[in-house]
Amino acid sequence: MKQRATFNSKLGLVMAAVGSAVGLGNIWRFPCEAGEHGGGAFLIVYIFCVIILGFVVMLAEFFLGRASQSNTVGAFKVLAPNTMWKIIGYNGVLAAFLIFGFYSVVSGWTLEYIYQSAAGNLNANSIEEFVINFGSFQSDIFRPILWVLIFTLITHFVVLSGVKKGIERASKIMMPVLFVILIALCIRSLMLPNAIEGLKFFFNPDFSKITSTVVLSALGQAFFSLSVGMGCMITYASYFNKSINIPNTAVSVVTLDTLIAILAGVIIFPAVTSFGISPSQGPQLVFITLPNIFQQMPLGNLWSFIFFVLLAIAALTSIISLHEVVTAYLHEQYKMSRRKAATIVSASGFTLGIICSLSFGVLSRFKIFGSTIFDLLDFITANLMLPLGGMFICIFIGWFVDKQVLKAELTNNGTLKFKLFSVFVFLIKYVAPIIIALVCVNELGLF
Ligand code: TRP
């Protein structure tokens, strides 16, 4: 059998997992969700979900991937042959594809902003003008789709250049730079007049705002941001070599990812209150507040250019992981060449991207259950498919996987210590599945 490709270095591997986790989810989706769902109240629930649920599911996925050395669906076929468990894998592949569709649209917006900053055009006289400019770009037919196409082509070629070279190299260099820029932006944002009100909104929880919708959104956002619940981390962990310390890797990924989301909040919310706009603007929040911050900085267009380049790269390292899930599945389960598999994914993903993009323009009045196609895909994947996928992953590991096997894999056959192993087993067996089930049932209005 041909040996599977593995990630080169330890740093490269952590960075690839971080690269998948850190993306538009942290910088675009997190402030948007937090803004719509009560700021501080959302943040508290979010952090709880990350630590108790997201982390546990990430460990579980790392286990599944490295133990089976297989893709999202294959992992269940290897570890539980001839059972229904592989449905979790199918749910994951489908979720990856659907997320790919709307994620490529927002990734495309970052390209437009790179272009506009390079041209020196990202200026306006007022925040209202930024809102109008963004709206008219967004509802245009061809322009956003052109960017989706370009972004999809870039993704396609990175995925085709192979696991090691493409993904690892891209992630390793850019993530630290992004981090530095975010810190600079934080400082700038905190110096805006009225910034303190934004910090209050973000850090001062009003517990009366915690409703079942807030909890479900925080749960969905935690899974979305960490790239868990649909087997993305299974696919990545299948490329881990046997000496990697899985628990430590999960701690690093979760910590970095959460830190970056919080940084994004510290950038956005002070700006929101300072500019006097509503924090519940929805998907365009980041794309109107940030240019306004940049405009008030010396060399604003340069900063803005660098920032959107980095954001596009963060989006790229995330979308690659979505693409990879579907490509690895087709390649390994249907024995088609990687090139053919990747081409199918890119072409069909682009088609879905077109539909999502048009849902801001000509298709904006076409609604299913009261949502546009973009919003619907976002909601179904993040708030249903990922939490339910995560729940079944927990049940699978907690109830059906031999704990000896689990422990051996997580401790590299006893060569590492994992002191909290029994806590982990308790969480994955009882706590995580029950909480997720309650949240979903409650939101569906079943009690
Ligand atoms: N986590 C990424 C982000 O925050 C998005 C992403 C990549 C993702 N792979 C995923 C989300 C798998 C859910 C599942 O931008």
C-alpha cells in the first residue's frame, strides 16, 4: 500500500490545524454573531462551549483521524466496519461542501477589498457611505462572482499541489503576521472616542440576554470556528505522524483560535460604538467597520491592503481544509485521481458559490423558511450539522470505542501523560452529548 503523506514538521502540523481553524470564522463570523446575540452574554456562553464541547470534539476528531489514517468517511469504515456510523462521515462531507459554498463568497469579498485598497479607493465620507458602497458591490451580479471564481481557482491549485507543500507552507508563514496586525488594529481601535462603550458591550454580560437562540448560536460558532463537528480535523489528523502529542496540539489550536476571535471582537466593537452603528449589522459588519478604522489611520490604504491580504490568506488556509475533506473522500473512497476529485469539488463548489453570491442581489427575495440561501446554508451547517455531527462523534467515542485503544492513541502508547483522561472520557460520554442534544431540542421548540 502506498504510504500516506504526512506533515513534515511539528510546527507545520500545528500551524496547518490552526490555519484551518483561524479564518473568516474568527474575524468575520464571530463579531457578527456576537453582535447579533447580545455581546457579552454571547461571549460567556461561547467560551464555555469552546472549552467544554469544542475542545472535547477536537480531541475526538484527532483520535479518529490518526487512529484510522483515513478520511472523514473512511475513519468510521475502518474503526466500525459495516455499521451506520459512517453516516457521521457523510454528514461531514456534505457540511464541508455546503460551507465551502458560502465561505467562498465571503472570501471573494476580501479579494475585492484587497483590490480597492491597492487602488486607493477604500475611502468614504461617512460610515453610511461605506454601508452603501458595500451594499452596491454585494448586490452586483458579476463582480462578486468573479472574485469567487478567482478564489476557488487559487484554492484548487493549492489543494492540487499536495498536502505537504501546499497547505503546510501557506499556513506556517502567514499566521504569525496576521496576529501582529491584529494587535496593531486592536490598539488603534481602543484609541477611538467612545471605545469603552464597545468594550462594555463585548465584555460585560447581560445574563438576561441568554436565550436558547443565543446558546445555539454560540455552540454553532464554537464548532464553526474550531473547524470541528464534521470531520475536518479527522482528515488533518490522518496526516499526523505517530509522535505528535494530540492533547497538546488540541490545546494550542483551541487557545490560538479563541484568542484571535476575542481580538477581533476587541477591534470591532469599540469601532462600532465609536462610529455609532448597530452591532447587529449582520454579515457586512466587518466589511464596513474595518475600512472606516483604516481610513482614520495614517497610511490607511496600506494597512488595509496588508490586512485584507492576510485575511484572504487566513480564509484560504481554512477553505483548503474544507476542500480537502471532500477531495480526500472522493479520492480515497472512489479511487479517482486527486486531480479529478479536486476538479469535481472546485467546479461544484463554484456553482454553489454563485448561488450564494446571488442571494445578496437578484436572488435576495428568494427565501426558504424566511432566509436567503446564504443565510440558510450558514444556519443549517453551523447550527445544525456541526453540533449534531459533534454529538454523534462524542457518542461514538464515548460509548463504542474501546477506552484502552483511545488511551493508547492519545498517549502515544503510554509514552505521554494525559492526566485528565478520565475527565475527558466523562465529558465525551455524558456531558457533551447531553448538552448538545438539549440545546438542539430546545431550539427546535420541542420543549
Ligand atoms: N474554522 C474556519 C474558520 O473559522 C472555517 C472552517 C474550516 C470550518 N474548516 C471547517 C468550519 C470545518 C467548520 C468545519 O473560518
